Amino acid sequence: MLTHMKTAVLVLQNAIRLLGVILIALGIMFWTGHSLDLVGVHRRVGEVLVTLLWILAGIGMRAGVRPGFALGTIVYGFFVVLFAMRMGGFLAGGAHVVIQILHLLFGLGAMGLAESLAAKVKRAKG
């Protein structure tokens, strides 16, 4: 069973990596004032990434990853989604760049948690 989990984790990990690259590329385009009509796509791809992160956390719990780490990852995912949904209302004008940077850091944090979770599941005994 653990072999199947490790295979699923590998697929999830690579999907999250690919989605992360897409999100960063879209974010750079938005920061430079291009392709703003793709903001909805960016939002949906981010939601998919967080959903995959939650699935990865569930597999992690099943594989024996510390429950606190896996549950913390799930909670972090909720904060990422909530922040992204509300970021347009924070610090209008030129100061909004601070919110954009925080948004990028939250996203990179989600990707880092995915990498860490995947590594922990791959090291799990069984």
C-alpha cells in the first residue's frame, strides 16, 4: 500500500511543481501589466494547487507523517486561499506591491510544504 502512496505522492508533487511554475509565470505577467484577463485562470490554478496540497497532506497523515505537520499544512492552505481571495482589498495604490509580495511568499510557502510533505512520505517505512 505504501508503494501506491509513494507513486501518488510523486504524481502530486510533480503536478504541484508544474502548477507552481504556471502560477509564477502568470504572476510575473500580471506584475508587468500584461495578460490581466488571465487573473481568473490564475485564481483557479491556485485553487487546484491548494487542493492538491490538501490531498498530499491527507496521504501524509495516512503514511505516518506527524499529524501536526499534515494538519498545519491543511490550515496553511486555507490561509493561502483566504489571503488570495481578499488581497485586492488590502493596501490600495502603490503600497499594494507589499500585498503582492506577501501573496508570492504564501504561494512559495505552499510549494515548499508540498516538497517537504512529499519527502516525508517517500521516507516513510512500510
